[in-house]
Amino acid sequence: MPSLVSRGRGRRTINEINMVPFIDVMLVLLIIFMVTAPLITPSVIDLPSIGKAKKQPDQVIQIVIGKDEALEMKVQDKTRSVGLKDLPDQVRQAQSGQPNSAVVISADKAIKYEAVVKVMDTLQRGGVQRIGLSVQLANP
């Protein structure tokens, strides 16, 4: 309830906020954070770096997703169109005889991310092991 001030003719309310409880709460929070901060140890995150692969792939199979979400498979400069359902079988057939071959997915920048995830999921469910995404580095 607002406090009342008596001045001359009548009573008027004071429109000020009592800051004391707010300051008390902030000081308690400050003390809590100051006590707990030294107890929290920063975690170390091991991020992968380029060039630390055990062995470079013998063969790279590239899956290209076009603007119309049509799939093309490139193996040793040979390009052929592939459907999404047939993709894992075609990739495993191209990998036969070379167990250390990688699959790289490249897509047009206008493609929805969902289409790339569908291709990656289809390959993983089909038993394809080494799947990567092709990225283009921005020029500085």
C-alpha cells in the first residue's frame, strides 16, 4: 500500500519505488555467484582439425544435389543420375573393392537443408560408413 504524506491541505501518495529489497536481493545473488565461480572448472572441448585423418580415402564418391533436388553421383569423373531410393545401393556398389572410400555430399545453396539431411539419412540407413559434407570457404 503506498505511503501517505501529509502536507497542508490533504494527503497525497508518494510514487517512489522502495529500492532496499531490490538491492538486498542483488547483493545476495552477487555473493552466490562470487562463491560458486571458482568452483566451476572450464571444460575442454576437443575439436577436430583438418588433416588428422588416419588415412586419406582411396576414392571419393560425390553426391551432388541440384537446384531441383535431383541427385547425381560422381565417381572418378563419371557422372550419373540416381534416385533417392537407389542411392545407398549405387554407393555401396561404387565402394565395392575399396573399403576406404568416402562419400561427400554437395548441394546448391538454394536447396533446403531438409533435402541434404534426407540424403544423409538415407545413406546412413543404407549402411554407408564415411559420409561428409562439402563446404565452400568464404574468400577473405
